[in-house]
Amino acid sequence: MHPRLRRITADAQQVTQCFADHPYIDIVRSEGQPPEKYEVHYKVRSMVLDATGKPMPHIGFNAEIFLSLDYPRRPPFCRMLTPVFHPNIDAQKICIGDHWSAGQRLVDLIVRIGEMLCYQSYNTQSPLNAQAAAWSIEHGHELPLQRDDLVQNTI
């Protein structure tokens, strides 16, 4: 079996097992056999912009994770399917960090996105969304928005 195929097969098994009964993360759907694309629903508290452009709390976000042909050598492509207000997320992509390594597990990436959404993890030094970075600096004393441990069942 090709190493990439072996890897994405193992990823699929881990994702199914780890998020089957997770209180905050659901796998909505996956595409491919084995899956190369996942839609993930996060039941976490994050921020969105209201109709007037003011940040407000919201719960419930969907993200898409796509495993390219050069995965795991290259990081997955991640983007939000629902709006979110976060320094490291814009309409086209989620910045998952500059230090991807082929040994990182897909389940850990899925959890990391959830941690980002509830502001347990964010970087204001090189933001994709400067307005959200300024907001998070100003409201740092209120963060994270949710303190629950999202790593449950993923070890």
C-alpha cells in the first residue's frame, strides 16, 4: 500500500474513533475512500460579526479540511464554511501554523482548529484578520471564550 494511502486510512480510523462521542467536535461528513476531505462541526463559543460589524459571541461553526496529494508532507488545506471572527482565520483559509510536520496527526489538527475558534490559541503578530487581532488584544482579559479541554478522547 502506498504510504500516503496508508496514512490517510489511519487518519480516517483515528478521526472516526476520536470524535464518535466528542462533546464539542462532530465529523459532519467525509469524502473519498479513504477520506481526503472532511467537514467538521465545532460546538464551541467563538466570535462573529453582527449585521453592524460589531463582534459578538456565537456557538456552532463548520470547517473543511482537505488532504492534498502531497499530504502529509504538506499541511492540509483548512477553511471555514461558516463566518468567524478570529485573528488567524479569514474567508479563504485557516492559518494552522508555520511548523507543520508529516508526523502530526489529523485528529490533533482538528482539535487545534477548535482551540483556535474558542480563542484558546491565537496569534496577533501575523494575523490574517487585523481587525480580529486588534479586538483580541483589547479583550485579552476575556479570553479564552471557552476553557473546556477539547483534547478529550484523542490520545
